[in-house]
Amino acid sequence: MHISRDPHSDEIIARGGDEEAESILQRAGFIVVARAHDRYHRLPYALDGDEQLHLPRRAVALLKAAGYAVQHDPAFAATQMAFHDLTLGGQVANLAQRIRAAEHSEDATAVLTELVAPGDGVLPAAVEVLEAAAEFVGGLGEDADPHHAARIRGLAEKIAVVSIEISAYRNALADRHTAHPLRPACTGVESTEREASVICSCPPPPPPAPAVRRGR
């Protein structure tokens, strides 16, 4: 990772890193610039001098807390420690791990419920966030703002439709009420095993069957 002030444009630019690093940069206030042959992050326009120092310092602190090696201008050295907590998106992504480990349809149904539960599911909450964002953008006062607000509301409506469809699959899965045939539940350990708390005797699930090639 490299964060520095570009000598030509005088913009503060961050380059390098994976998706997690990009996520950290955006949470620190940077904006992604994606071009055909280049991708980097810059600070938002119209920041005052103090903010132009605070945001890159925060980015450096967060990136280092997450274990990244960061090269940066001396002025961007972190002035205080930061803690890398699991983000909300990270918590939602953990739901995928729960489904991958699910042995019964009840387990997978419970995860899908977290996505679509009325009122406090992930997707209904996303709809609420977008509706609030549309209200905010629509009141900023520029001529194009009502159009942008309408587009955001349209995205919220699409997510609401997706949530309804996922709810239908969730309900169908709940009605199945069946164990996954390739994920047998662990019934314990062999009587000869001493470390019963950590050693499971269940065999791993079989590999998927190879695809059948059909001749022309």
C-alpha cells in the first residue's frame, strides 16, 4: 500500500491493496477511481487542510491495524492507534460460512431468515437505508438531486423485490425439513480417541461427482 500526495495534481492518492484494503480506505473517507488501465483512491474534493491530513492519517492507522504494510508521506503518520473491528459487511459475510457448514435445512433456513426477516433483516434494512439516502439527496438543493433521489429509490425497490423472492426460497427450504445428504452430522468420536473434545471421527463429505461430457 502507498499513500502520498501526487506531485502533479496535488491530490492525496492511495494505491495498491486488495478488496479489504479498498474497503478500509473507503471507510476512512477515500473515493475509488476506476479507469480502464488504472485504479486508485483519492480524497473527496472540497476538504480543508485539517481534513486532508486527518483522513489519510486515519487510513494509515486502520490499514496498519489490519496488518497491511503502508508506505506514506511523513505527514500522514498515524497520530493514534486504531482497532480493526469486524465490519457490518464482514458480519453478514459470516452468514455464508454458516450455510457452508449447515448440516440441515433448518440451519440454512435460519441464515436466510437473517437476510429477509421483516423489519430487521439485512435486506429490509438495506431498503430503509437507501430510502433515507434518497430523502437526503433529494433535499440537497441542486437541479439534478431529485433525479438522483428517484434513482436511489428505484434501487431500493429492486432490493425489496429481491428480498421477496429470497423469502419464497427460504419458506420452501423450511418446508423441506431435511438433513443435507452430503453433510452428515458428527456423532462423536471413536471410543479409542482420548482427545474427544477436539477430534471428530466423522469422515469428510465425498467429493462432487465429475461432470459427464456428452458427445456431439
